[in-house]
Amino acid sequence: MNVHQSDTRLQNGATQVAPFLSVGGLSKRFGQSTVVDDVAFEVGRSEFVCVLGPSGCGKTTLLRLIAGFERADKGVIAMNGVDVTTRRPEERDFGIVFQSYALFPNRTVAGNVGFGLEATRASGAQQQARVAELLTLVGLTEHAGKYPSQLSGGQQQRVALARALALSPGLLLLDEPLSALDANVRARLRLELLALQRRVGVTALMVTHDQQEALAVADRIIVMNRGRIVQCGTPRQVFETPADLFVARFMGEMNAFPITGVDHDGVEAGPVRLMLAEASGSLPARAHLCIRPGAVLIGAEAEAAPRPLAARVRQVLYLGDTVRLTLQVGGHEATPVNAEIPSARLPLLPSIGDAVAVAFPAGQVRILGDGA
Amino acid sequence: MTASKARPALDTPYQSSRLAGLLAQALLLGLIALLLAAIIAPITALLLKSFLDQQGAFIGLGNFARYIGEPGLAVAIWNSVSLSTISTALTLAIAFPYAFALHRSDIPLKGLFRVIMLAPLLAPSMLPAFGMIYLFGNQGLLKSWLMGGTIYGPIGIVSASVFHALPHAILILSAGLASGDQRLYEAARALKASPARTFVQVTLPSCHYALISAGCVVFVSVFTDFGIPTVIGGSTNVLATDIYKQVIGRFDFELGAVVGVLLLTPALIAYGVDVLARRSQRATFSGRSVPVALRANRSRDVACLVLVTLVTVAILGIIGMAIYGSLVRFWPYNLALGMHNYHKALSDPDELRTLTNSLVLATATAAVGTCLVAMSGWMVSRKAFPAGLTQALQGLAMVPVAVPGLVLGLGYVFFFNNPANPLHILQGSMALLVLCTIAHFYTVPHLMAVGGLIKLDREVDLAAQALRSGPAATGRRIHVAVLGPTLIDIAGYLFVNAMTTVSALMFLFNAQTRVAAIAVVNMTEGSRFGQATALAVLVMLICLAATALQMALRSLIIRRQAWRRQER
């Protein structure tokens, strides 16, 4: 099974598997501001869903509502078919991993992982066996006797994970679990997290502000902005067919030009022109024509395209894997275009002022409202 | 691994935490009620009393007017204000360089100096006064140093007060000087600032809150102290001794209440100043601050060492003199050394009882007080209860620091001696003394408990809750361990303060419940000087032993809690 789910399973952003978690009409206000505004979505059994958004968009509050640490003003939360909206956290079936790890400082790794088991009816031997099983799962068996202050950040996070899974919860909630770690540790740990989730098969809901993280691990991404869900779909859907400019810009770099003219032929925005036959549907409010820097064609490829344009290079940034060029199309100097080309295709970097051909493939141009 | 989903033996039984939650709320309300009865009610009784006449009718400011007409009042107020101001200035002038020497210089034996500096805390406030009397009193060894002046009066009050207040001021200033930011000093160096300019522009501003705080604490402590002016004040009258005159001497409770209100005023003002200063204090110590690294500076180190040595010699000298005086059979006529005074103090059943009373009071205060403070600190810091209630609890816990002991004690008389009060049965009992002492010293231990727990993320509690562990269970399994050493420190603090306190208990004791510190004051009034000093030294020795025990327990606990050590 591919780590990355293929598109066939989830075409339209809705889950086809029986939902474990379903949330409807959820709202929460703090004082005058509505932090979570009429949020509704489902998470299928064993699915890994990421809630993605900028700081202050309400994603952490949403997680806390689902956990029960906050009480919703309106709406319904159901787990495994049971309405848990009014239930206290200890009456809901979930485990949680926090950004700060929140390990118990006075207990060893084994003591932390076994914390939840101590109140169960399991015998001492059963508890020990379960703890050993979990430590093997996260690869910390030889650290069982250490205290949290003796562990690295990545190790502490794994302890938190094992602790959350100890009681075999139906739902695993993760509140920006990797944000406090170094970049390279983060990249490695998120794949371990994904592999773990697949092995255990637990339904997972993760909150993050890092779009790379969401793209890497999620089966589906829920993008939030200012308390509302803006888009819900697979990583590919959210990246390549964003619902609006906000989602597009959040997921990565995007060239966006406000539409300046509409005529019988087509739509014009800055240097980009879209023929009417290629554009479909009506124009959203404050519409932009948008194209990803990675989709912009330059040089020989551009000349082979239907409508190449002449442009001059204004800036060259070598970024390692790619080169980012800022180009000014003739006649549209006020609206520069960013193009991102794999370094391998540019053995010779262009200089500032060079003339270069540029083209915008119609299939890659999107019409997006600004999501305000 | 998916088979792990179905493990009946590991199913957590659904625990009804609603009952535990209700019990915890009841506990919170009970604690609030207790603090209201122990702190607010007595103060209110005193305030009310100052506006009532002897028959209980409301007469507005009548008592105040009567007090203003009293002869000697202006003098008493002037004496209190001026002596407190001078003492505060002197104390800060010594304490600041001392704290600077401890934290910003490279002198040897810092640990030793710090320990000796704390010594006056372990003795009743009268002990330094005794030492000074032996040295500079009418039959003092070094009487000639005063060149015709007398130690009995302003000089004695100021000197003994400075001695008594020095450890408090040094501790507060140490907190301010200990946390500095090296980056500021590097910036000053890069800008070529001279050492003097750096001191004025960088060091002083970084601890201006500590200076204000220390100044307020010392001023109020000297203004409201009773023991020192009684022992060494001579004929100098201050407000603190005046309240005693009115209440015990003349049974004029209404005037006593008026003096109580007057004593309360500077404390309230100081508290307000403190709050304002704290608000204006910018956060000078952030998570990114770098600890101050000392630059080599020989002249600074020599100057600091000289100062610290002088102060230490003075402290040891005064206390040593007091001990010497207690061993002298009959000063100044029979200078033979012996345990005569101690024998007399311990063989007299009344005097011996005062010592046992002190021990009972101190132990009960430490035991009960630590439990109460642990609860209130836990409730405030874990945020598991409705915000309004915890704010009320925190507010109540902060009140005692603004109430002088004399005022609280007098309030207790008015509140608990009132026959209409069902709690009247506590009158004159040791239980009431314990309650009053706990109330008197509630604030600092409460803050210590809050401080000990506040570093623990709230999310730890949430994680525990998700693992089916309610607030009480989590408290037992996690919080107590985290708070361990702090609880020992709190118990030690309460014990020592209960052993040495005089002011709050001055009006509450009776023949059965008289404590040693009060006996010391009584004996100096009756001129049994040697015995008084011996008793004070005994109190100090008990406090020393308690502190040693506290340190031993503390290091024992920390050694057992291996998780506190940071190893990577």
C-alpha cells in the first residue's frame, strides 16, 4: 500500500469509509470573537486527517472542542456513532499528543507510558507487557528507565505518542506535535508518525500550520481560515485545485494577478490571458488569474507553447533544488512573474536583463477569488 | 497491532469524576470561607471598632478625633515615620552593596556569607537589640563609642531595626540582581560606556522594582514592629508601642482600634506602590536572556569583600555579644560565665511552658499551614476551578502581607472575643494562636506553592485527564512530587516565623498559652535581662535546629527524586 493514498479513494473530499468522527455545525465564541464558526466534517476510520491553517484560525480550539477541554456553543460531535458533545474529556474515547509533549516529569518513560493503564483492571504483568509493546512500537525500549529531562525532543515526542496510544483509543488527536522540533528531526519524525498510524490503524486528526507536513502525511487536508473551513480535500486537490487564493497562497508560492479585463474572447489579468473556451464557470468576486511558479514555462518549452510571450529576467535566486526567476513580461512591467525551474534544467544561470520566452499553459491557470 | 483494539482486560472502567469534582469545589469554598474568617473578618472587626464607641454605637470619626487630641500623638507619629525612613534608607544602603557582592562580584566564600547574613531571621527581633544593649547600653562594653549618647532611644531603634530588616532586604535585592542579562552589558561595552555609567544605566534600572519592593517591605516592617521599640526604645514613643499602651494599659479598645487603622495605612500604601511598580516593570528577564558573566575587576572584588566582611563581623559580633551576655551570671557585676540564666529559664515551670508552647505553636503552624497553603497554591496554579473562585482565593491569600501583625492580632481580639460570635469558644486557646499565626504568614508560603507548581504546563493536567486521571488523582500522582522540596521550605519558613513572632500574638495570649518570644518581651520589662537574653538565644537555637532539619530533608528528597537532575 502506498504511503500516499491515491486519488481514486477520495475524489470529492468526502470520505467513503464509515466515519469514526463526525462534527456538525460546531461553533465557539470567546467573548466577542467567533473562534470556530459553523465547522462540519467527517473523519473516516483509520484515516489521517490534517487541519491546516495559519495561527489564530481556530484549529487548536477545534481540537480542544473535539477533546472536550472546551465546551462548544453550538453543534454536534459524534465518535463511533455516539453523540459525545456534552461528555467530559475522560468520557470520550481519544488519546492526545501536545506540542509541548506534557510528559510527567517525575516518572520514567515506562511510567509515563503506563500512566493510563494504572487505573484499569489489568494486572501488573499485563500492564508491563502492554508498556513493553508500546515502547517497541515507538523504538524506545532501551530508554524505558530514563526520565523526560534526559531525553531529546524527538524522543520525548515518541513517549507522548506511546502514552496516548496506551489505552487503545479510537481517535488520536495531535496538537502541532512536531512544531517544537528542529527542521530535520521534524521531517524524519513525521514519516515515523505516519508509519505508526498505519501500523496501529488508529483514526488520527492532526493540527498543524506547516503545509509541507500536511502534504506529506495527510489522507485529507482540512484548510481553515478565521474559524471557517475553506477547503477539504486530498493533498493533491488542495495544492493543485485550491478553492481560493488564500488556500493557494497558504499551500505554496503562487503568482496571482487581479483580473483587469473581460471581453468576448477571454479574460485578462496582467501578463496572463485566458481564452473563454478554456475558462469555465462564472467569475468569483475579486477574481484573480493564478499559476504556480513551478508551472510557468520558459525558454524552449515556452516557445513550443501556443502563446509564448517575451520577457526579461529581473532577479535570479539559486535555491538548491530549484532556481527562482523573477520575470517582467513586455508591456506588463508592473506585474512581475515568478517562475521556478529545477536547477538540473539550467546548467547555465541566466543573468539579469536577459531576454527569455515565457508561457502560461492554459491547463495550469486557475481562476480564484481572494477568499476574503 | 490492530488486535490491540479489543482488549477487555485493559478497558478503563468509567470513573464518575463528578463526585470528586463536587468535593473539590466544596474544598475550595471551604478554604475561601476559612481565609475569610481568619483574615478578613478580624480586620473588618477592627475597622468597625474604630468607628464605634464603647456602647457599640456608630460615632463616625469620633474616636479618631479623640486620638488626635491625645498628648504625645504627634510625637509618636513623627517618631514612627522618621525612624522607619532612616532605617529603610540605611538598610537599603547596606543591603544593595551586599547583594551586589553576592551576585555580581567574584569574592570567595559566598555560601558562608549568605548563611551568616540569614542568621538574624532565626532569632526574635529583640535579640540584636539585646546584643546592642550589652555593647552600648548603660553598662555596655563599648559604651564610650556613643560619646555620651544613649543606645536607648532612636539610635537603638534604628540600629536594631536595620539589623533585623537586613536579611529581608538582601533576599529581595538578591532576587533582582541574580537575574540579569549579559547582552545588555555587552551592548554597553560595545558603546564604550564607563563602569559607572553602565552601573547607573544598566544595573540600577534592572532592579528598580526590587529596590522599591525591598524599601516598602523594610519600611512597613520597621513601622509596625513592636519588639524592638519596647526593648531598646527607652522613652521614645512610637505608634506600635502606643497601640499596646491603649489596649493593654488603658483598656481603651476604641483608641487601640484607631491606632490599628493608623498602622494599617502605610502597609496599604506600600502595597499599592508595590503593585504599581510591578506593573511598570518591563520584563527585563526573558527566555532569551543570557546570565551575567562577571568581568574580572580586582578593585570591585576587594571593595565587596571588605564590605561583606564588615557586615558579617557586625552580625556575628552583635549576636555573639548577646550569647555572651546570656552566659554571664549577673551583668555587669558578676562576669563569671555559666549556664545560670539558662537554668533559671528552664527550671521555672512558667518559663519552661513558654518554650513548649512555642514549640507547639510552631509545629502546628508548620503542619497545618503547609497543608492549607499547598491546597490554595494548588488550586490557584492548576486552573482547574472556576476563574472567579480562584481569583477570590488568590486575592485573599495576598491580603496578609499588607496587614501588620499588631493590627491582625488586635482584630482577632475584637472578632473572636465578641460573645455574639459562635467562634467565641476559641478565645484564649492555642488553636486561635495557631490560626492567627497561619493567617499572619500566609502570603509568602502561598506564593511559594504557586511558584512551585506554575512551571508545570497546564497541558500536563489535560494529558492526565485524557488518560482518565481526575484532578485529585493527578495531584496525588504528579503534583505532590513536583512540589516536594517547596513544601519542606514552606514548613521551615512557617516554623521559624512562628517561633520568633511577637506582634500578632501580643494581645491574644493568656497565662496558659504564652509563648517564649512574648516571655522575652515581658522579662525585659521586668529587668530580668540575662534570662530574657537566654530565652531568646534558646529560641534561636531551636530555629537553627529546625533549619538544619529542613535542609537535610530537602536534600534527601532531591536526592531521591532523580528526575530533577538534567542529564542529556
